[in-house]
Amino acid sequence: MEKRQERAYDRKRMNAVAIEVQDQIRENHVMFQFEGDRETKVFHGKFLEKWAELSGENGFRLLVGAGDAGKESGKVREICACAAKEMGKRGIEDFSCDIKPLVAAWGEEVLKEAAEGIVLGLYRMEKLSNQEEQRRKVTFTGIAQSPRAERLIQEGRTLAGAVIFARDMVNRPANYLRPEDFAAEISALMEGLPVETEILPLARLQEEGMGAFLAVGESSAYPPCMLVLRYLPGKSPSEEMTEEITALVGKGVMCDTGGYCLKGAQSMAGIKGDMAGGAAVAATVYALAANGISANVIGVIPMCENRIAPGSMIPGDVVRAGDGTLIEILNTDAEGRLILADAVSFALRREHADRVVDIATLTGAMARMFGNSISGLMAQGEAFCQEFLDAAGRTGERFCRVPWYREHEKMIESDMADIKNVSDACPAITAGLFIRHFAKGKPWIHLDIAGTADVDKPVFAYQEKRATGVGVLTLYELCKG
């Protein structure tokens, strides 16, 4: 094996922004103005409009437009991220934000979203260096100090830190993040939190008979593994579990060459980020545990590489999944659904989850359909689906439900086995239905983030180029309830 740098994820990076609640206004200052409340003849307060000016002897003042007074989820996050980015561009590390107009318009609850915006707005993609991240201090002014305000700010800051963890993992080169490295990074992140971590090595995967998962990753020089995260605050040693368990299953393909159905050269640049779903699951569990949310959650992340090797699967192979399903392999680049099949089945059979969400950079078809701002959603169980959509409505992350009918289910039927891993048509729909087969009638949600997990140009003000950490905010809200 090639030599690689050993890196343990540093939580200090996630806490690089110290947000405080103070009454004193510093010279470096940001104010938020609604449209129509004109501070100058030039500044109109339109959404994300900026106006900068010198203030005092050495101070600097920035106005950011909040648009109209209509409340829209994610709006405050964008406004604050816009302000933080602008201050960062000007090299201003410590500054205050007069949050009073936003709180007056939409209530104290916006403090959580404001904190998320500040932290994410100051984020810069992790460099492969040992330079220490400079700690910035941001002060919220114009609000009354209270334990509730401080809790909301801390919750938002922690949640944004979780999103940053997901971004950093997705952005990291594949030779710095093999499957076992990824498992170690996440395990280190969970240290000190009430989360039980278990790494299932190759031998255990073989014992479990996870033939679909192993067909993808077993032949790589860097062996596959599965990480299980158990955050079960509702369980005590002497009592049976009383609250339902939600399983979050995230695709963790560390690099995806396409296998023997090799990807084209133009598609190769992004193959290191095919584990964004797994990163989102880990980040969500971290945020839930760090914020002490009362929710029983199991995270399951199958981790592997999809490479060309002497023992790699080829089109025409038939493999047996952990639940006994025989799968005909027709395309080795349709590997994500194979590892998710065994992971979803494991979450339900072994971890006794009551409902399951899988999240994955799964199909280019979904990305072509919805672009870089909307993720695809498929669901089984109307109540569960509505619960998720309500959670998404609170975060501003965008998901669009994709329908299916009987004719789509027939598209993955196989003459050689029980099902096949690709169809002749409707690739995004049939990919989801393939995974649904392993949910065995349980409430199930499938999130295809192929178009939203990584962007060449930020869509929202709180994003940066490359990894977005999409899904973390909504999965957190779903589990929080």
C-alpha cells in the first residue's frame, strides 16, 4: 500500500468561530436593513445587497440587505453568511453583527440560523497543510442576553460545525481518505459524546454475507468496512427501547472509477466525493449528540472503493445480498445502490430500526433533472415523507419528490436473478426502487444528492465552491422532530 499522511479530524476547526452575545458594539460592525429602510440614497436594502463604509477612526461598517419582511427558511442564514464572507474578504477577523432588525421581524428563533450563517460564511476549504486555523470572534448585538438566546446560538454553531466536517471530508483527496481512514476520522469526531461506534471490518462483512457490498469493495487494495453509529438516548440498560429508531444510511464510496464499466475522463475529477452521503450521516449524528437532542438514531455508513482489480465484479455477475436477494450486475458503475442495499438491510435486520433514510450521490440522471439546488426524494410511507418535507421546510434545503408506478418496479426485474442493478429507462427512479426493495415495506426515504453535494459555483450565500454538506441540516431537523 502506498504511504499516506495520517490525519485525525481536528474539532478545533469546527469551532474556529466563537460567537458571543454582547451589548457592546465594536468598531467593525455589520447592520442588517430591510428593503425600503434606506440608510443612504444608494443602499436600498434588497436581499443580499451590500454597502460598505468607514466608521470612526479605524472602524468599518457594512450594511446587508434583508429584502422584504417575508420569512423564508434559510434567508437569515444567507444574510449572515453574506455579511461574514464580506468581512472575511476584507481581512476583518473580529466584528459584531447588529441582529436586532432580524430578531424584531422574525423572532428570537432566527439566532440559530444566524449563527449557522456566520460560521458557514467564514468557512474556507481545508488545505492539506498543518497551518492552524485562526480563531475569529463574532459578536451579536442588539439582542437581550438570555440562556435561551445563548442555547440557540450554540445549537446553530454546532450544527454549522457539523456541516463543515462533512464538507472537509468530501473535499479531501481520496488518497488521504481510504475507507478505514474515514471510519477513524468519524470515530475520533464522536469521542466524548454519547455515541457508540463500531467498525465492521472485512471479515465481519463476509460473515454477514454482504455479497452486494463486497462485490464493489472487496477487490480493492484498501479493504472495505462498515461504520455503525448508535445514538440512543431513549434507551437504558434495564428497559426496552420505547421510542422509534431512525436509521440514517449514507453511501461511502471513497473513490468511484466505475469499475470495469470505466467512467469517462471528464467524469473522473469528482470521483473522490462519492461519500458525501456517508459524511452527511456522520455529521448529523455528531450534531444530534453534541446538542443533546432526544432522538434514537442509528447511523450506518458502508465504506469502500470501486476500482478495477483482478477480482472486481464484471457485467453479467450475480451476487447474493445479505438478505438473500440475488442481484444481476449489468453495470459496475451502478455500485452505490449495491452497498446501500446491504447497509439498509443491516440497519433494519440487525439494528432493528423502525424507519430508514438513505442518502447518496447516486445518479447523474437526478443531477441533470434538478441541477445544483434541488435534491431528489423518493419515499415509502406518506406520514414519514411529510415529516421529512416539513423538516426541509424549516431549513430551506430543497428536495423534490419523484413519483413511481408499477411499470417502474418491473424495470428492475431480472431474467437471471431476483433483480438487476440497472434498467433500460428511468435511471434515477429505478435506482431508488432498487434500494427500496431492501427496506421490506418499512417507512423509507431516499435522497439523491448527486447534483447538490458538490458545486462549481455556490448556489446559496452560505456555500463555498466544492462540497456543500447538503442534507445535514434537514436530517438533523427530521430527527429532532
